Amino acid sequence: MVAVEHHMASLRERIPLRKRKIIKKSFFKVLMMSFAVVVLSVIYFPLLDVLTEDSTFFQQNRHIFDTVFYLVCAGLLLFSPIYQYLYYRAYFYDIDDQNVIIRKGVISKKEITMPFAKVTDVYVDRDFGDVILGLYDIYLSTPTSESGIFAHIDGVNREGSVELRKLILERVNKVQNPPS
């Protein structure tokens, strides 16, 4: 772990992620879970109607089955936003004199320490969801194929993306082209 002086704010604190990132990461998952809930409803209610016709057990406990069904559906719909909120809270990035440090993950935590000496490019990228929500992603390229997967900071505003890119490129140039 890289020590950061206590009086200095981390880069994540100075250039924060936007909370809109939670919406972006959750939207399509919630949409898919809503579809799954509709499909489950189409299966569940007719099935339970058939079971309650011939069984007093199912008739007497129908409210329990319905409650469990609704709780499962609510859990499916709330899982992604809650997970994305926790992911957002755990997301950390900072720089020191030689590296960019990025930590992310809720259950399976990942950390990448990217030496400036290995960075070949720093670029800003936006997908459709980013454009709609005003988000920008900063990617660090290296000669390895895995850098694009892990070495990115996603979900900053426009000003933050410009500042992050500039800051990282300055450090990259300083490390790769030291003054003579």
C-alpha cells in the first residue's frame, strides 16, 4: 500500500467520482431484473393458483408465499443499486511520484499500481450512458492488454477528466523524460 501524507487530500477527494455513476451502472441491471420479475410473476401466480386449488396447506399459507415472492423480487431489484453504491464508496484512486494507484471492488477487491514509466497513453472515453449522464472515463494504456480492464477511472465530470488527464500526463512525461 502506498502511504499518502495525512494533510494532503487524495486525488479521489480532490476530483471525486460523480454519484451518477451509480445510476449508470445500475440502470440496465435493474431493467433486466424487472424483466426477470415479470417473467417470474407469469410463472409464479398461475402455478400458485393451481397449487391452492387442491391443497389446504397452500390455501392457508398463500400470504406467506406471496410475501416471500415479493421480498425476492424486491431483493432482485435493489441488489444492483446497493452493490453499485458500495462499489462507488470503495472506489479509490490517487497518485504518488511514480504511480497511479486504483482500488475498486466490494467483495472481490482489486488494486492496481500503474507505474508512470509504463504508461503509453492517457485518454478520455465516453459511452452512451456517460454522454447522457455527463460522465467521463480516464483510461491508462500500457503495452499489456490488461491495463484497459483495470487501469481506468470512470465516472468523473468534464473538468475532472481534463484535470486528471493533465496531471497524469505531466507525471508520465516527467518520469519518462527526466530533465538532463
